[in-house]
Amino acid sequence: MNVWTRRVVIGTAAVSMALSVAACGKAGDGAKGDGGDGRTIGLLLPENKTTRYETFDRPLIEAKIKALCDDCTVKYNNAAQETQTQKKQFDALITQGVKVIILDPVDYKATKSWVNQAARKGVKVVAYDRLAEGDISAYVSYNNEKIGRLQGEALVKALGDRAKDSSVVMINGSPTDPNAPFFKKGAHSVLDKQVKKIAYEQDIPDWSPDEANKKMAAAIDSLGNDGFQGVYSANDGMAGGIVTALKQQGVQVPVGGQDSELAGLQRIVKGEQAFTIYKQIKPEAETTAEIAVRLLKGEKTDSLTPTKVDSLSGEVKGIPAKLYDAQIVTKDNIASTIIKDKVYPASKICTGDAKKACETAGIK
């Protein structure tokens, strides 16, 4: 082959490669950019004050989607507790042509118009952890009223023989979270019958630990240091703020929580918090991912959604759903639940001022 011919061959190959790379780049851009190629799934989570979302939910969902669909892309956003931010994120996904969106709403009532508009455009919305209003394709969460009952039962058990003579403070979750009323209802169904009275009760916007701290301080001011014998906290984040308020006044009473956050588990080990609720996030996250991938591929999801639920407004009936159970975690069973399931290793729980308490409790 002479020099001129070789240059032509090399030049042709180079042009061919450049066109190939450009074509790949364009396809790749479509997958990650406009979402209009049908291989993109939107993931919108509500907030980052509760550590579970960034630590567990997001990575578990993304990993499962990738395992089931290696050429799928996840477009992720966290709304940081702002409804309008989440609306913009949702609208942007629709504009980009995303056909399946996993939505954990900041304010479930606000989603109705977004979700209905999406459904009219053929976009499937999977409600994750919290049931959104509107024309939802599927819903994955827990039996939230039962979780409330478990919280109530655990607090009664922590109060022991004096439960029937005890007054309790209730610090409930955010009014914009559709799960919060179920936790509250379930807890009341137990506490109203098994303790003397609910002496003070507040709902906390945005599940704010700081706000929970302030309300607990107000409860102590109102009731006195010995005017209550236990505290129901709807989650572990708020329980942290509550425990701080109790410590500042030298009050030591059983406090419950939910979510099995690392800080909550450490408080349990140290005896500052009586219990938490362990919800296995992995099956919830992975089932949601599988439903999303099936919807993207136009496949049926019946085998993954054995239950039917209605929206809280009652406007949408028979939403296909999967609801998981949960369990109470105390110092006695952290090893056989949290550590056994590899949510957190003992080495992560038993650090700092929790180390000695772990040794005493035989947690290793």
C-alpha cells in the first residue's frame, strides 16, 4: 500500500470513528440529558433531615435499577423539604420526556395536579414511602398505622407497671406527610387505652429536630419536670431534639422513635432512648426499583403489588400496592436485627461514648 492510499484509508477510518463517537455521544446524551429515549427513570426524594434517604433509599434504588436495566439512567433530585422545589423537579422530568417517576412527596396533597397531568401524558408515577395524591400507577411503603401501634406498644412496655398511671407527651410528625396521621392514629389506638392520659401533643412541621426540641421544652415548662412519665416521638431525628431538651432539665423518661437512625441506635445503647422502629428499607427500595423498570418496559407489576389501597382523599381507588411490616428495636435485639441485617455494623454503632455502653450490653 502506497503512502497516499494509506492516508486515505486512515482518513476514512478516522472520519468513520468520529461519526461513530458522535452518534454514541448523542445517544448517551439522550439517556442522561433529555430522558426522551425511554431509558430514564426519575427519582424524587423529599428531604435530607432524615438521614435514611441519602444513606439508604437513594443508593439502594439506583443500584437495583442498574442491576435490572444496565442501560437505564436515574435522574435524581432531593427537594430539601420544599414543595415548590419538588414541583419544579417533577415538571423538569416531564419536560425532558422521562416516562417513569419514583416520587416520595414533600406535601402529598400538593402532588394531585402534577401527577394527574403526568398521567395524561402517559407518564407512570410510583409513590414511594409516602402515598401521593393523583393518578398513581403503584405505591410501595409500610403498614403505617401498624407502625404507630408498635410505637405505642413499645412505649407502654418501656413504662412497665406504671403505664396505667402515666401521662405521656406526644410529638407527632409533619402534617404534610401522609404517613404521619397513620403513625399518630396507630399510637393513639394503644396509648389512649393503656396510659392515664396524653398530657401534651404537638405536630412538628418538616419533622424538624429543632422544633421538636422547642416543643419538648415547652411541654416541660407547662407540665413540670415530673408532670409526664414518657415521650412518644414519631421518628428518631425528632427524638434527638427531645432527648436534648430532657437532659437540659435533668429529666429521664422513656422516649421512643422510628427509622433506626444511627444516632437513635446509639442513644438506645446508652439508655437515652427506649426504642426505635426498624423498617427494612432494602426490600421497599428494591421492590420500587423493580416496579419502575417493569413500567418502563411496559410489563405488568401485579406480582409485585398484591395489595390495593385508596388515596387519602378517597378520590383514587384501588392503587396497586406493596406494604411491608416493621418491628420494634430495643437494646436487647439490636444485634439480632440491625447488626444481623447489616444495616449498620457494631463497629459503627459502638463508637465514642456508645462504646462502653455496647460492651456492657454485650453488643459486638
